[in-house]
Amino acid sequence: MLLITCPWCGPRDETEYHYGGQAHVPHPETPAALSDEQWAAYVFYRDNPKGPFAERWMHGTGCRRWFNVLRDTATHEVLTTYRLDEPRPGGTR
Amino acid sequence: MAETGPETLRRSPLAPLEERMREAAVTGARGVTLTELPFLTMVNLRVDPSSETAGRIETALGAPLPRRCGDTAASGPRTILWLGPDEWLVLSPPEEAAASREPEAVALRDALGSDPGSVVDVSANRTTLELSGPSARQVLEKGCPLDLHPRAFGPGRAMSTTVGPVAVLLWQVDDAPTYRLLPRSSFADYLARWLVDAMSEFSRPEVP
């Protein structure tokens, strides 16, 4: 079981959260101008790194707020959590 | 109050279990009791805590809005519970008991005016269970992931969590200890049965 620290509520069990996929995927500025391939890349294509991965989580049974988690996909270690309006710690994306 | 008003028609979510909950009460050193406090007035309040509007709301409530997870604020018969960084639940006694008073939501909506935010009466959304007695903490610890030890949780603390599989807002009222659990109305029946089952071992001598 992961122990995730909600930026507002503090450390809680993984069962209180919902997973929301990769973080920092910007919505296209002009969706109408995109080709089908580009749209498919935005909707379906996600990174799959071995190591630190920024992903979105939502504290469903707590404050019901979305936030970002930096998690190591190989060890499941939760490296850090941060609010949506904060940049990813350590740069990149 | 009114003999013919809509109040005479309403039924609380746990009315069918009232008898079961009373029979489940345990007395003595390992005592624990479970009761429902039906029809509490609950108002969901959302407003940016750093705005001027929040100041007006605080004046109307007569207490500052709690700013951190777990904090509550009391003002007369009202209690304000923290739900999120810009969301609160204002609890007050059942409305018909205070018919002379202006409905809670109306006063807060006036304070909000046309500014960004929302004030919604959600009294029917949840019901309130009161679990009290020396064994109350042990009953909850069978299915609550929060640390309820007095060093981490005490009177005047309220947090959203789960008890068994049910999401509840858990609020400790006093040192007895007395806890109030606020589940969604449709989950209340299951939660009450879960608690009655969890309480049953305390009516027998402790197994060493």
C-alpha cells in the first residue's frame, strides 16, 4: 500500500485516492488544427518511464482535490507530492 | 412544532435501525453506545479563503473559517468543519427546533451576495451517528485508517476518512470519547450495522 501525502490533508493510505494518469499533459491550444495523428498522440500516448514519473492523483475521501505525485515506477517510492500550480520539483516538464 | 408541516412526513435514514442500535449499547468500563442525531442542518460553503467575501462570511458565522485539515470552529450552536482548502460544512441543530431563527443557508447566502462561491443546504446529504463511551476508539480502530490516539486526534478535530468501506466525515466531540460520524445517507444503514457488529465484542469480558 502506498502512503501518499496530500498537500492539504497530510499522509493517508492509497485507498483514499484515485489515480489520474500522467501529469503535465497540456491541452492543445488549437485542437481544431490538429491532424488525427496529433490528436491521437494527445489523447492516448503517454510516457512509460522506468524511474521517477509525475502523475495526477485525487484525494477522493478527503479534500477531493487533484494534485501531482512524483513516484518511482520501479520501486513505487513516492518521491514527493505538490499542488497543481507548482512546477515539477527538479525541472523537466 | 408544526403538526402538519413536511417535518411530520420525513423519516431519518436510520429510523428502521433505532431499536437495533439501542439494544447494541454496552455499559460499564468497556461501554460504548450508538445513536443517530437525525436532521441536523448542514450547509456546504465554498469560498476563496483569502477573499473579502470570506471575511463577510466569517462575520455572519461569528467565527473564523478553519484553514487547516482537521480544524473546526464553534460559534454558538454552530460548528464549522474543514472539508477542503476552499470548502466547509456548517453544522447546526435541526431547523424546526429553531423556527424563530432565519434558515442558516439564507443568512450565509446573503453574506456571499453575488461574489464567487456557493452556499448550498445539504442537510439531506448526510446523517449523523454518535458513537460514545470508553470503547468508542477501539470500535473505530477496527476499520479506520486514521491515527485516533489522543496525541494525534482529539476533541474539536474532524477529518474525512473511511470507516470500514464507507467514506465518512469523522468528528471527535469530547474526551469520553464521543465521535460523530457523518456518512452519506444511503451508506448510513450499512455503516450502522457495521458499527453494531464491531461493538458486540465489548459486551463480553475481555479476552486476554
